[in-house]
Amino acid sequence: MGLRSRRAPARRALRAAALHGRLRRAAVRDHARELAPSHPPALDPERRRALARRHPGRRAALVRAQCRGRGGRRARRAHRRASAQPRRRGRRRPHDGSGSVIDPVFAWVARLALAGVFAAAALHKWRDLSAFSAALGAHRLVPDALVPALARAFAACETAVAAGLVWTASAAPAAGAAAALLALYSGAIAINLARGRREIDCGCSARPQPLSRGLLVRNALLAAAALPAGFPATARELVWVDALSAAAGAGALAFVWLAAQSLVFDPPARLGRST
């Protein structure tokens, strides 16, 4: 004769309660699935970001409802891709499409140095316009009747370039005009070098400078300096340290330029006698 355990009714009650709980949870899930739309609307990125900022719970509920409906796997993949996009975009630096942007100090250094070079060249031409006209006519590239007018035009253009580089509003057009003038001068020098006429004066400064490849290199360096002079600068407030740095940088470039001019274009014998 077997004995019935005293814990059997309690075990049966626990099993019945667990079964009732599972059935109730399953019924709740089925009811929620019936209420969820079969084709939930796609989440707009702007709306999704707004919900994430203001109502995180509502955003999570929308995502769960969308992923439970028909095509849930596709919706989950789209949601993961959309969630990764703002994070990737947040790491990138915003760009307004205005081209290369540099610090205003570097832009001012290039502009002041280039303006000094063109101002010195224009001053030399205005002081002795007849000598510059003679040097320009010696190139034999234009008719003699046009040489005086062309000499005045070159001097006026260099003056306008030097003045335009100082003003921020006209810095980019002035830098482009400077590069165009340098390209024109380099073309004239290259033509005469190809002709074998190296003895004529280039008319670049007060001292006579015969034509050489060094002049082409010099003009190329000046044209390269015109590129950052025309770039837009970062919009930030300038302080006195920036002005001092720009002036010091332009002065250092001017000193290096004059030293290079003396070493490259002065004859070695003349330098030896001076020492």
C-alpha cells in the first residue's frame, strides 16, 4: 500500500500557476501582435532623432512595433544602418563646401610677403619707367610702339595687386592676378631663354639681372605663395598675438627672400671682393 506525499498538492498548485502564467503571457503577446500594424511606417531620420532627444521611450516602442510586424528582419537591418549614420557623421568635421580653409595667421603671412614683393617691384618700375620700358623692349615680344603703354600697364597692375592683397575682401582676386602676372613674366623669360638671349635684363629690380632659370624658379615660388594668400581663412577673432605673428612671419620671409636674391643672382667674384 503506497503512501501519498504531503507535498503533492502544493506541487500541483505550483505547476498550475506556472502554466497559467505562461498562457497569460502568451495571450498578451498574441494580443500585442494583433494590435501592431502589419506594415508600420518607415522611421523618418529627422523624426527618429527628435524622438531620441525628447522621448527615448516612445522611440524604442516604435522600433519594437516596427520590428515585430511583417518584414521585421528588414526593418531591424534598416534601423541598425540608420542608427549608425549619426554616429559616423558626428565624428566628421562639418564642411560647408567653400574650398580649402587655413588659419588667418598663415593667410596674412603669405599676403603680406607677396604684397611686399609686388610693392617693391612696382616702386622700381614707377621710379625709372624709361629703364623698365627699355628692358621690356629688349625682350622683342611686342611692337616697339606698344612698349611704353605696356610698361605703365604692368606697373599699374603690380600696384593694384600689392594693394589688393592687403584687403581681405579683395585678397582672392589679387592673388589670382599675381599668379597670372608671374605666369606671364615666366613665359617671356622662357621664350628668350629658348632663343639663347640670356644677356638681356629681366627688368625685375633696380639691379640688372640677366635671364636665367633661377628667375623661373623664383617666379614659381612666388606663384606657390599666391595660393594660400587666396584661400579663405577660418572665421575666428584675431588678437594682438596673431598680428605680431603675421608681421614677424612676413618679415622673416622678406629677409630670406633678399638673402636668396643676393646669393643666386650676384656673381661669385663680386661676393668674394666684398668679403
